[in-house]
Amino acid sequence: MTTTPVADPLTVRDLLLGPGGQAPEALADSLRSSGAVTGLLPGAHGLTAAADRAVGRELATVVNGFLDLDLVSLVASGWAKYQSLTEAARRTRRSPGSEEVVALATHAITSAHHPSVDLLVDGARAATVAVNLTVLFRITGLVAVVRDGRLVAARGGHCAVEAKLAVRDVVVAAREGRLDLPAALHLREPIDLLPQRPPGDAS
């Protein structure tokens, strides 16, 4: 597993495959070299080598689309379940204009995704390809600023992020990096920590 800095735009794709427009090609190469596309359509649906490569490229294009996930949004989804932050969000929402500073203990957030891709031959499903994506954030020493129920800033802290992509239970990409949360949040709109309030709930 290699380590890389995370640059804007902050997506899982950028972390795993690097920034730029070559992600599908890089992923297709990784799928092929790892053997993840070998024998995708066995038996009566067996393909020529050229056709098999074409299927691998198309699969890479689809899987590449799954990687368009914003890293900061994934962290925010985890924080929306973090008790000290949600309590601060409720208190500040009840008192418009108020602000709280919350020191977060060292914590980890895991975001797991399990999409799949169906392969069709003559209109019939011939195979289903399982895809597993896991993103792990390890955060230390972060101070969060909450105002009116929203996370408006982060100060200090360190965030290590690790992503792993597996296709057919074969790891095809894995990488570690660092996420500058204070800088990333400074450039964004405030993040609502209470996005799913029941109708009529003013808390």
C-alpha cells in the first residue's frame, strides 16, 4: 500500500488512482494485472481474448463511476452520528446565532460500500460482479466549530485516510493518504449535522 497526499477535488478516485483523467485506464490495467477480470464469463459465454479485454475496460469504466465519492462528505456522514457533535448541533439550533467549540477525541470513521455490476449476454444476465469499497478515516486532535446546527469549521488535528477497492474479492487498488480537514472545510458550505429531522421537530 502506498501513501499519497490528497489534493482537490477530494474524491475517493483521486486517493486511489491519482488526480487526472486517466483513472479508467489505470483501473482497467489494475483489474487485468490482478486477475480480477479473468474468466468473467466462463463456459458457454467464454469470450475471445480481445473481447475479454473489452469487457474489462467497460467494467473499469463502471467501477470508476463508483469512486466519485467526496471524502469530506464521507467524514461528515460519520460525524452526523457522533454524539458530542449532534448534541452541540441541537443546542445551537435551538439558540440561533450561538456557537460551540467541540474538541473531538481520537476516533475512526469507516465508510463501506458494496455495489455490483451485472454483465449481460444477449440481454440475459450472465454474471454479477461484486465490488467492495472501504474508506477508513483516523482522526486525532481535531476541534470542530458548530453554529446553528451546522459544522462550520475545523481547527488543528490530523486525518489519515485509507481506501481499499476489491472486485470479485480481489484487491485492485489500495492507498493511504492525508486529508487536511481544516483547509477542506474552510472552502465549503457549512455541513448540516441534523439533516434528517422528523417533520415538526424544531430541536
